[in-house]
Amino acid sequence: MEKKFRPILLAGGSGKRLWPLSTKEKPKQFIELFGDLSLFDLTLQRINNKKLFLEPLIVTSKNYLPLVENSLAKTGVEVEKIYLEPESKNTFAALALPVLSDLERNKKELYMAMPSDHYIPFNKSFYETCAVIKDHFPKNALTLMGVKPDKASTEYGYISYKPSYSGLKSVNSFIEKPHTEKANQLLRQPYTLWNSGIFCFEGSWFTTEIKKKNTKIYKQMIDLVKVSNLNETYFYADAAKFSKLEDLSFDHGFVELNDRNYVALLDAGWTDLGSWHSLSNLQKKPEHGLTLYSEGEYSRTDKPWGFFEVLLETEKSKVKILSINPQQKLSMQMHEHRSETWYITQGVATVTKSDSVHELYPGESIVIDKKEKHRIENFHDEILEIIEIQTGSYFGEDDIVRFEDIYGRKDLH
């Protein structure tokens, strides 16, 4: 019988990376960004391929169970088991627990663990990479999916691999999320990929390696598994025992300690949509159908320097997109009731923050504190685009103390 992958879908999270759109109560994988579909819905649809995948194991917070069940009902995907964590203990626990539990029934299972909040628009290409891994599956090793970088990104970890004609390349090293200068070096460096966070492995080997590399956690996990009914769909981890687990990422707790790692190229339009910058970039490509906001959905407010639109507003926050024309600048100002975080999504920003000046590029951000004097300028020939997230107690346009303005304004932004 031909082997298939058992997917492990990681659906926890704290809702911090796309705040305030994403929240602790509803992190980004459950937000309906594509019409009535969320990233979690799209992930379920993607692994609903009976030639490659068995029914999935889902790991999530007990608080997200209604959201998970809603997606299962919407997509019609049947699930093997849902693991409900009483609290987050990072990705090592989230990945190891279902494997150790599931292996009590099937010791030869092949697993593919993946985040459920990443966006992969081209499923056919994803399936082709899965087939390459399955056809060349290395025993006693970990196989990852890597993505060819198309820009110098500080948002992702990198994989350096040895060149070969094989569909699977041997990994040289892993590089943590770099600073801007290092990211530019890595973009020019051959045989380097982004780490997509998708891992494939054989369960029995993985279990043996956990036992060797993390004996203490292994024993704690086995203790958790023993008290469960393996035939039930829902696994409720014992809260007292679970709380004793170490908060450990899978990268640090396993991947970087492993001797044999391989990588397969994933060329399927992958992005982790982990920042306002990446979300804004996807919004500019209508073919992807992102419905975070539609053109004309929010009123555009024209300014001497360009324009702004409000994308989202709550009691405690407000999100705007600023478009600043070439050779223009905002007034030198401060706010009494709010702080601001600026994410550069296009162009080059020159930001004055108190007494210091910073030059920021796409993907970079800066925080402006309440009552801190600041200004943003565009000295270049390209339109400067910024996502501005305001937090505080009042967001009116009259909360501005203006010190200097080239347009002769004294009152409003």
C-alpha cells in the first residue's frame, strides 16, 4: 500500500503579529481574509488530497475549538484528532504531542507538520513538492520545504544547502532571522532558501530522536499521552502536567540539534503573511482575492503630501495607510493621547524621532511614543507607503501638536 502523509496542522498562536486585525481571541489563521475563507480554511482544503494525505491531526488552543469546528464544517474536511492545549508551550510541544500520541497506534506513520496561518496560492505546485519528498523520502532524517527568496527579508529564517541534482538537497546550516545587511548578503548568496516552517519525518525515528535529545520533555509527553483515550477525537491535555513543559520552539529544540536535514524547493507562491508589510503586498495583487479591504471601501482623505485611508478602527486602536508623494513630508508634530507604529511597505522613509533621524526600507518599522516629536519625509522619486497603527485613548485628527509645517497649516494633520 502506498504511503501517505499524516498532516499535523499547527493552529495556536497569540494574535500579536498582525495586531489589531489579529487578536488573542481570534488569531490571523481564523480571520476571513479571502471572501468567507480564512487561512485555516485554505490549509484544510489544501491537505484534502486523498492521494497524498490522510486525515489531519490538528493542534490548537482549547479556546479556539469553536473556530476550528466552524472551519471543519465549512470545508467538509474530516479530521483524525484534535489536540487542545490548555496554554501555549511553543512549537516543540505542539508538534511532539500528537506524534507521540498517534504513534501508539501506528509506529510507521509519515508526518508533514505545517503552520495553518501561511498562504500558499498554488496548490498544484505544493503537491508536486510533496510528491518529490515522498518519492525520495530519506529515513532517519528531517526534510523541510524551502522557498527561493525574491527579496532581502528580515521576516524569515534561512536554509543554506549543498548543491546537487537531487530533488532533495542536504542542508548545510540554518540561519536565524537576519538583520537588514545580512538579509541583503543572503539574497545574493547561492544555495540559500527561506525556511517555510513545513517539516516531514517518520514518526518512529522522530520519537527516538526526541528521547535522545530531550529526555526530560519526552518523559513528560509520554506521561501526558498515557492518560488519554486514544480512540477519542478530542485530546484534552492535562493542564497541570502541560504547564510543566518547557516553552521551546521546534527549531531550537529539534531542528538545530539534528544531524541529517534535507530541503526540497517549494515554488508555490508561499508567504507567511506575518506582517502588515506582507499583507499589504498581497493586497496589491488582485488575482489573490485578498479582501482585507477593497479599494474605495474606506473614504480617502487627501492631504498636501498625498493621502491616507483608515483600514480598521477599534476602541483601542486605529490602522491607516499613508501614501506620501515624492519630495513631500508631514509636519513636525506630536500626539497627546496616542502612540504610533509605522511599517514601511513601499519606498524609503526618512523618519525624525525626537532628536534622531532614521532611514527605513520596506519591511522595517519604527515606534513613535506618545508625546514624542516626530516627522516622516519622502526624499525619493517613488511614492512612500506606510501602514500606521495607532494605540491609545483618542484617535481624532485634532490630537496633533504641530511644531513646523511646510504647507502653512497650524491646526490639523
